[in-house]
Amino acid sequence: MRFSFLTLIIGLLFLLAGCFESTPEAPKTPKAKPKLPTPEVVSVSPTDNGTTISLLPKIEVSFSLPMDSKLGKELPTDGSCTGVVQLSPDGFQTCALLIRTGNSDQQKSFQFLPTEPLRRKVRYQLRITPEAKSKKGAPLKSVYTTEDRFPTKWTISIGASGDDLGLALHTDAQGRLLVAGASRFENDDNVSEDGFLALYDREGDQQWIQQPGFGKLPNALALQPTDSGWRVGALLPGASGTTLALTSFGEDGVAGPPVEFSWPSAPQGSALVLDPAGNLLSSGDTRRHLRVNHRRWKQRSSATLGSGIFVKALALHKRATLYAGGIVTGPLDGTPSTHTQDGFVMKLDPSGLKRWSRRLPTAFSDAVTALAANADGVVVAGVTGGKLRANVSSLAEALESGQGDDAFVVRFDAQGNPQWLQQLGTEADERVHAIALSDNNTLAIGGSTQGVFPEQQTAAQGDAFVSLLQMDGTLLWTRQFGTSGADEVRALAFLPNGNLVATGSVGGSLDGHTHQGGLDVFVVQFDAEGKRL
């Protein structure tokens, strides 16, 4: 077949056009965005099942990444369990109201506070939701919830707008707790002074609180159980003299009328005990150092113990033995005065006859301020300006110069022989107001300190302290606690389970309780290891 030259040229052109035809582009796949790192909860405070917490705990949540600055700024105000941070006592059926108080560590840690006190002795749980987002917008991978709940403190607070002070404690076999104290309210129009008595069940829930109607401020109270309730004795100093009062309370808290006896001078001390028959024994005056008043007020007696005697503490073992302690400013049973004042302890029989006396013969001011007795003798506590040296058998050799006033504990056997000495102190001053013996071969003392005990922290101008010792004098632990005001322990008692309870006064908010003004009464509890519940 013959092709023309023109046909050949056209074919070649078509062939070349096909060779240079462009290939269609494949569709472009969009680039994947870089995956944002996911924030995680690194830690929370309080920790899972950690130590008991205040009723106004500082809650801190820490994350692995910087978080959105708005985190937690808008939390619910209706008690519902919504929002980024939730704190609940009932499995997140209801939640406490929280506010954010700050953040730190480049927005990795956030702090929160409840807007009102939590419920006491209740276990709370903390939850963080995926609403918590990082600074770049990445949420938590999942909900974070503390595995265990952390309990709020057992602490009890009693107070009004004036000054209130816990002075005495009694526990029974059921674990109930009776707290007695003094209450003073003052305004422009009048001054109201009285004692109070409050009963708490074994969980620390108040059953009732009543006032006996003393009309004066007691500086010492004594408690004693009866078949139908309790007896309450009071030492009531006043401008016109001193009154001893005795009243009874029933199980329902109803008080009988107080029976009173007065004398025209001021008491030389603040010691008061009730014997098993319900008789009141108290500090006397400069002429009659010890007063004994029959509970039916048919008999009254007194004892003169020596010149310059001030009875600060009394202790009974059953009805047969009475111990008195305090300050002596002159000779005592043949022992001369070594300083402006010495501490002393003496043993008396029920008739007031002195069996023996011992003084702390140091070159420094000393005072015996608390006593506790058992069949083996008496444990004496107080303060000294000296410093104890260990491993000495003679009390006269035991004290030398120290810093400030320290607490001391001395145990005497029934014959008046010193068995051991223990000193507890800081670089500042201590005071001892309370002592208690347990059924577990231990004893406790309590008071106040202006310093800081080893491994403890100070709260402010003056803290309360409690120390537990074995009956051989070995110190087991000391716990210091308090508020922004002045705090002190005034009474101690052991519960049937071996735990220790303490009462006294605080000058601020303790463990998140609302401070009512002036001084408030507190009651705290420690386990055998010294953990404050």
C-alpha cells in the first residue's frame, strides 16, 4: 500500500503528540497533625489513705504538663459533683464546694480549698476529670480518682465568743468522754462566768452540754462517776474569797443544785480531787494549806503542811493515800530552801498526817504542777530551770543549769525513794499542767511550750504538747500542735482502747474548726504510736 508523504508527516506528528502527553497527578494526602502529649496526674495531696486531714485541708493536684490557666477557676457552687476537681464523702453523690487558691511550678500544680469546713471524722475521696486540659488543649486520658479515702480529723471544738477552757476529762468503759471546763463571756453590759460539762459518745459526737450554774469561773474541776451520772467539784476563786462547789449531773445531763462552802481568803494553788466517797479535797490558803469537805457538808477539816507552802497538785490512790505537790518558799521538814522557790511532793494519810516529804533541792526555781498515783507510788511532773543528768539515784545530784524552764517527770516509790528522772524541753520555756496513767504501763504529760521539740514544728507564739512515757521513764514520743494563738493542754485521759485524749484551750482555729473568739476548748485524740486521729 502506498502512502503519500503528507499522510506520513501527519502520522508522525500524532505519534509525537502522544509521547509528550502529561500524566495526571495523584491526589495529595493531607499531612497528619502532630499528636499532642497527654497530661497525667502526677500526685495529689492529701495522699491516698494518708494521715488524717484538717477540716479545711489544702488540696494540691500536680500534673505532668503545664495546664490551662483557667483550670478549676469555675467550680460548681451547688454541691453537685461536676467540674474538674471534685471532693466527696459519699462516692460522688455530693461534693464539697471548692475554690482555687493558686498555681505553681509553671502551671503544673494547682491548689484548692473548701469554702467551708468539712465534716469531722469522715473519709473523703478526690476525683480529677478529663475537663482538666493541658496548656495546648489536650485533656486527661481518663478520670483520675484516689483509690482510698482520706479521713478528716477526730478533733472536737467547743467555744463561744468569750474565753473557754477545758480543765478535766473522764472516760468510761463504753468509751464515752466527759469534758468539763470554764466559760467566760463579757460584753459592754455584763460578764457571765460558769463551768460547763459535755458528754460525747465513743465516736466523739456530742450527746449534750450543760452548765452547772456556779456563777463564777472555776480554776480547777474534778469529775467522778456515780450510779446515776457524775459528780462535779469546782474550786471557785473570787474577789471576796474562795468557794468550793459540788453538784451532780444525771445521764441525761440534768444538773442538780450546787452545794457550796466558802472561806474569805484566796486559794494558794489550784489543786482539786474527789475521793471515792465524793469528798472534795482542795488547795487551801496560807494558814490552812489543804481543805477537806465532806460531800454532804457535815464535816470540814483542814491541814497545815508547813510554812511557805503552795499546793498546786493533789493525787489520791483509792482512799488510803493522798499526795500533795507544789511550791515551797522556806524550809520543809528539815531541808533548807535553796532558791526563791522549790518544787515539793509529800505523802499524807487520810487524817492529814504527813508520812514523808521530798523537795527538789536545785539552785534554780522549780515547781511541781501535776501528780498521778497508783499502788507503786507517785509520778511527779512540773518545771525546772535546771537540767537533769542521767543515771543518778540521788535527786540532789540530778539537776544542773539548763536553758529556759523545762518539763520534768520524777517517779517516787511508796516510801519516797526516787526511781527515775526524765527531762523534756526545748531552747525556750515549757509548762506542765496535766498527767495521766494508763493500764498499759505508760503515762502521759501535757502542757505548753514556747519552743520546738525535736522532729516537731511550731504553729505560732505558744503550742500545746503531749508526751508519752513508759513507766520506767523511757520517752516514747512527744507531739506538738497548735494554732496561730496561744495553746495549752490542761487535762489528759486514756480511753479503754489505749488511745490518749487531751483537752485545754487554743487561741485560733485548730484542724479547720471555726475559731469562735478568745480561747476555745479543744479535745484531740492520739493512738499508741502518737498519730493524732
